[in-house]
Amino acid sequence: MIPTRITVDELDNMFQTATYVERYLPSPSMKNKRTEMFSLIDRLYGIGKDKDCYKDDDKPRLRIRLNSGQLQTYEFCILLLVKATEPQRDIIQLRNFPYRKSFRELKKFFLPSSHEKVRSDYYKALQELISLYNKHGYKYISK
């Protein structure tokens, strides 16, 4: 459940959860292209249980299932990003999606700036989104 008032650290943790959720969401198309590609490689090159390539293949595959709280946090973060300005959206998306990057990795995208400047810009963007959310509430961002 999304709290009525959030802090910068809570929002940063929410974006981290949204990054995790996005990795495990199913693809939007009806057919999963990755599964078809890997099954094609399996058929062409003969990688399977009859080969010695995969040992201990008898173990069941671990299936990651997302819970409702994680999906709600993901939806909240996406709705909040829609209300952000373009520079805020850029720095938040570069930091969190498709995987979480450090500020030293981010400074490559904002080259004249140091990683400390990028960090302060990131937290300013989060602070502005928090003030927007705390002022107007969830109904404002979900419209």
C-alpha cells in the first residue's frame, strides 16, 4: 500500500523495487520472443538434456512471482514519472531502469558533471516529485 506521505529514501527504495519488478514482468506481446529464440538454438545446436552441457538439470526452475505490493509500487512509480519534467524523468530513468546504476556510471551520461553533481540532481528530482505527491496526493497522479 502506498503511504499518504513519503520521504526521499522511501521513494528511492520504491524505484529500486520498480526496477526489480520490471525485470520480471512478462513481455507485452502474446508470444515470448526470447523463449522462441532459445528453443530454436536448442533445436539447431542440440543443447539439451541429452548433451553433457547442462549438469544437474533435474532441479525444477525457480519461478519468480511478483506480489501485489510490488506491482502497486511499480504502477505508482510509473504514474509519478509521468508527472515529472523531462530532465527529472531522464535522470531517474537512467539511474533505475533497466537496472540500477551507480552515480559514477551515471556521470558518463552527464559528462561535464561530476558524480556528486549527478547525485545531487537525482535527489533534487526525487524531492520535487515527493513535494508534488505530498501536496496533491495519489488521485492527482493517477488521473
